[in-house]
Amino acid sequence: MEKFYITTAIDYVNAAPHLGHALEKVQADAIARYQRSLSQEVYFLTGTDEHGIKIVRSAEQTKKNTREFVDENVKKFQNLAEKLNISNDNFIRTSDKRRHWPGAQALWKKLEEAGDIYKSKYKGYYCVGCEAYITEKDLVNEKCPYHDKEPELIEEENYFFKLSRYIDEIKKRIENEKLKIIPQSRKNEILSMIKSGVKDISFSRPAEKLGGWGVPVPGDESQLMYVWCDALSNYISALGYGSDDQKIFDKFWPAELHIIGKDILRFHAIIWPAMLLSAGLKLPKQIFVHGFILSKGRRMSKTLGNVIDPFDLIGRYGTDAVRYYLLREITPFEDSDITEEKFKEVYNANLANGLGNLTARIMKMSEQYLSQCSHPRHPMSGMGVPKEYHEFMDNYELNKAMDFIWDKISELDLHIQKTEPFKVAKQDKEKAKEILRYLISELSQIAITLRPFLPETSEKILDAIKQNKMPKPLFLRKK
């Protein structure tokens, strides 16, 4: 077995999760499930980012202490992962002093030993929404383009990281795709960013300004590690880096795939690789960069107040229906809009009337005319799964893989219309059985290729085939 380490970005818990958080989780889950089906040894990590000034201020607004506020929101993110049927192997929290802090601080010490940490005064703009330092050229109408708010001008003494020292090596690795950025447009974007100039970055904040909420800088508790320095280290702290037992780290690092949103590309494609190079650690192999879910043409954001509640959608339509929409109707690498009307439209057309109706028709005929119809549940890597499907999955074109499946659903529906097994059975039952065996075989393959995307639905179809019994409706039509 080959290993496959896959991560999502860790979610910032300043508020409850929205549909954008659900998108990244189901994308990662579909890829993880697919890799497991190929007999890969998968380690799938997700978690929560729990430090920074935005967390502290959000807690103050609710009149709760920071720990209480964070714990309540973390439970919401964990609950969302459970509701979405996410198959993660680990869940890391950056406020976990036992599991995360040792790795984060061990990494800091490595940067320090390399001579890449120094103290200096910092003056510049800081976007609390991004938890990031930004330059004037990043602003649109003097506001952050992602949060539509003016950044704060801060001046303080911090520790700095010699980011500029590693930029040439990072550029080379991105260009030769030893660090592969997907899609190409994001690779071009980061190379353009590097070309425009990269300076050393402030890497800590005064502890007093954050109420002591964060990971202390080793050897100087008056400073806390900059939230992104702390957050990025989760990818190795979760594997045991910096602990007494690094077996999992030694086995699974480097990551085969980081999945992130386009707004945090700079941190993952410049700052994170530089930290790893400084520490003498291997770089991740690939970074998958997805776009935003738009709501009425604007990025879905808690700050903008235009979020769609994923728990509400799951409650009304079901887990696999939400997974279906996010994985097929949302383009993996570009921004995509969502409305309640469109969700209902594609649900009825492609799930209730499409896959659900096809399964019911075939299994009703099978139950009536076949004594049994058990079909082997061959693995994804076995014979029979078309290579086009594998090519889409290998390129992380999840929507195209699902388009491929729905093309098969349409072809099978058309085959039923042409062959009319119900009519054939009245005159030649053996011929009808032959048609049905073909339909069952094709339906089985559809279910197998659906496993990474709609795991519950896939199992229901395969169980119906095994029992030769028409299942309960997979999806109920919505009015």
C-alpha cells in the first residue's frame, strides 16, 4: 500500500460554519474515499484554527470568555463534519496544548536555529478578517477585497521570519512542479506574486494585545506566535511532530495534497514552504486551490452576512443531496453561485427523477423477474471502471467525474426505453432476464463510482442489488 496524506485548511472558529466550509470538506472527503478505494493508505486531516485577534474580539462581543466561545464553535464544526459524513482520520485543534502546541513550538525553534527569526519593529496594515498583514496595493477602495473593511494600522515590536531568504527556491519548485499548484491559473498567480517582491514577515504579536490567547513564542512569553505561523504547523503537529512519538509523522509526511481556498494561497504556497525549508523538512507535493461559493454574486462570508446554513440544507434535503450539489454543481477551481431555487431544481431533476427513479425502475423489474441479482462489489481499481473516470479523479476534476456518472445514468435510462424489458418479459422471460442482468451490472458500476461522492446512496443501491429488492425511495421529490 502507498500512503496518501490529505488535508483541508483548518476552519477559523470566530462564528458558526457556513456552506463554504462544507465545500472544502466534501471535496477532500471525495478524494480521500477515492484513494482508499485504490487501496491507498489514506490519512485525512481536518481541524480548527482557534487563535488570533478576531477570535478574541468575537468572544468579547458575545460576552463569553475566549475558551468557552471557541469550544462552543468547535463543536459546530465537528458536528458539520459528522452531518456531511466526512471520513477524516484526525481532527486537530490549535488550542490543544498537548497535541498541537509542542509541534508548533518545535517548528519555531527550528526556524530560530536556522537563523531565520529576528526581532524588529513593524508598522503596517492588518486585516483582522484575514488575520493577515496586507499592503496598500492589495486594497480596493482602501478596503480589504475579501472583507470589504478598512484594515487597521498597527505599530509594534515583533519577531520576524526571513521569508525572503527562501523565495528563489520556492519559485523554482513551483515552476518545475515539485510543489504543484492546481489549477494552472493559481500557479501563475503565485508566481506573479513572487515576481512583484516578497519581504520578510512579522511572525508574532504582543501577548497583551491578544489577552494571552495563543501559542507563546518559545523563550519569550511576552509574544505569541503569529496566528498563521501557528495555524500552518497543524499539518505536522497533528502527525506528532515535536512529540516523543513521531512514527505517524515519519510515515505520512510530506502531504500528497493540501486543499485550500484561493484567499489563503499566499500562506500555503509561499510562507508554509519557506517555514519547511528553514526547518529542513520536505514540502507538500500538491496544493489544490478551490474557488468561493457565491451568494447573489458575492463571496459567501460571515463578515458580509450572506451565508447559507449547511445544517438547514442537510435537514431538508439530506446529506448526500448537499454533497451532490457541492461536488457537481460547484466548479472545483472557480467561483460558483448558489440559490435555493437552483438547489431544488437540480435535486429534483438529477437525484429524485434521475438516479432515484432509475434505481427504482431497475430494482422493481429485477425483484419481479430475477431470483437473485447479486453483483460482485469489485474495487474501484478493478476491471470495469472506465479510465475516463479515473483520469478525472486523478486531476481532481470532481464535477467532471460526476458528469461522467450522470452520463451513464442517462445512457442506462435510454437503454431501458429502447429495450422495454417489461414488454419483452410478456413474450420471452429469458430475454428479459438477460436485459435485466445487464442493467444490474451497469447500475452496480454506477453505485461503485458514486462511492466517493454519495457514500450512503451508493451503499443503499448496492444493498438493494445484493438483496434483489427495490429500496425505499433514495430521494423524495420536493415541491
